[in-house]
Amino acid sequence: MIEDPRVSACMVLYNSGACVGEALRCLARSREKVELYVVDNRPSSPDAGFLRVEFPSAHYYPQKRNIGFGRGNNVVLPHLHSRYHLLLNPDVSFDPELIHSMCDYLDHHSDVVILSPKVLNQDGSEQFLPRRRPTVRYLLGGRLEKHGRIFERWRREYTMADESVTKPIDVEFATGCFLMIRTHAFRKIRGFDPRFFLYQEDSDLALKALQLGRVVYHPDMCITHAWRRDSARRLRLTFRHMWSTAQFFWKWGLRW
């Protein structure tokens, strides 16, 4: 255990494979010392082996079943004693200076609750992830962007893809693949809403955080994410995505 860490981190695993090793190595090389918590939703998988080799000081919480992304992150909530808490997927990589820079930014901007970086593909191109609050047309645009210009326009509006963002801006969404949140705020909003097993849990988290302060996207802070968009290719996950979206609108209200 790191005594009074400035930053803690949680990684939720489920058949994550070899990509876990790179994410763990990035954490190990980080300039900022990180107290890492790992929640394994399938402890019979070989993921734990990467963990013990690459980051032996991590706190490991194996689960008896797959409890989902949001509930997995909530497992560590009672154990946190950091100033800032990092949520990250196992399929990300980043520069050793990044976490330190994010902590410093939050140190100097006390009204910011969540800090979100630019997300890149493995080829260096940008993953234009949502930065606005989800609405019906925005989500239709994300699902149907290849089937008409109107859907493509909605998707680009949702992700602000046509806007030149060269400095930190306030947003209404922060991707759950990598974000930093003030630990006291994460506790105050009680982490993720457990009704979201997978999908829209980060949309919900951002809206709850906005009730406490600002959510900021910083274009000079970058990570690489091996994004697969599984819900667009697998029918079972498509239905799960639709169900989570229905729950999101039931909670926050339907917006076109």
C-alpha cells in the first residue's frame, strides 16, 4: 500500500488477454506512483498472471461471477484513500508523464470533478468519442453513421468531430475507458449506478459528476485505446447496449 497516495486506479478485467500487460507496464513506468486495484470478473482466466508479474503490489479482487463494469469499479470504493481516482481499461497505453500531468491539472482547477483525455487509435488517428450528452438522434447517428449523411452528421455533432478543440473545454461526457475523478466526488455520487451492467454507465457517471462541478476534456493529454466496438458486431451486446440506453433515458429523460 502506498501511504496517502495522490492517485489510485482501478482496472476491471474480463477475459482481457495479453493487452493487460501493456496497461500494467504503463502504470508501473508512470512518474506518479499509483495505488492499483484490480477487479477480476473472471478469475479463472490467465489475466491474473500478468498482474502478479507486472504489478505485484496491486490489490486484487477476484469475483465469483461477472458483475459488470460499473459494479466492478464500485467494489473498490470503500477502500480508496487517495485524492484522485483513475478508471482505466486494460486495453489502453499512455506516456509515463500523463497521470502526473492530470493530477497537477486537478490540483490547479479545484472546480473540475472529472478530467478526460484525448483518445487515439493504435495508428495514431483520433477516436472521436462522445463529448455531448447522449440523445436519441446522437445515438442513432452512432449506430447508423454509415447509412446516410444525416446519421453521419449527428454522430459528428455528438463527438464534436468538426470542431477544432485546441484547449481544455467543458463537456457532458467522459469515456469510461480512461478518466480521472476526484475520489471524494466518486464517493459522494456512490460510484457507478449498478443498474448499468455495461454501456451508458460512463454517460450516467458524467451527468452525476456535473451536479458537483465541471467535466473537462483536455486535448493535450492523450492515451491510445485498442477500441473494438463489440456491440456493433455482436447481437447479444447490441441488445445489452439498447437496454442500457433505455435505462439511461428512463433515468435522465428522453431528449431528441
